[in-house]
Amino acid sequence: MPRIADVYYYEPEVGQVMGMLGHFAEAKALLIKAGAADVVVAQSQGGTSPGTFVFQVQYESGATFGATIDGLTTNQAWMEFWARISENPSATLVRHEMFTGVDI
């Protein structure tokens, strides 16, 4: 069964890299508890968006992706986290992509 990668590209606000990484760590814990298989964070070193940070959420399948996302809409901890970080964002979302793994 192919894995799903839900990928977000963020540009940190000036002076907010550590705050953004702290938010990423909180989000990772909440997303894994909610059903994600893994969360990977990386910083772009080149290409079209050097310096941006990639927040990649991996799911075992489309079914687990759907169940996790649907569950977040009523997940109190996720909603409180999102409300808190939205008040004073540490980063700006600059791009979002989703990938489906291809078994070869």
C-alpha cells in the first residue's frame, strides 16, 4: 500500500527559527498521536526555496491520512495548539504539496 507524504514549506519569521522548530516539535507529537506514521523536518539548502523549512507528515496509506485529518477537526489538543500558534505565527506557509508513494 503506498504511503502518503503531506509536505509543507515554511519561511520562518525574522528571529523565529527556534520558535518555529518548537512549534514543529509540538505538531509532530500531536500528529503522531492522532495517527501519522512519522514527521520529518528539513531545511532547504538550495533549489527554488533556499532557507525554507520542510515539514513532512507521512501516513501509511490514504485511509490513515483521511482518518487522521478528519480526526483533527475535533481533536481538542490540536485545535488549542493551532489557535495558540495562529495568534503570533513563527513562520509563513509558502507552499504545500502532497505526494503518493509509487510501489516499484
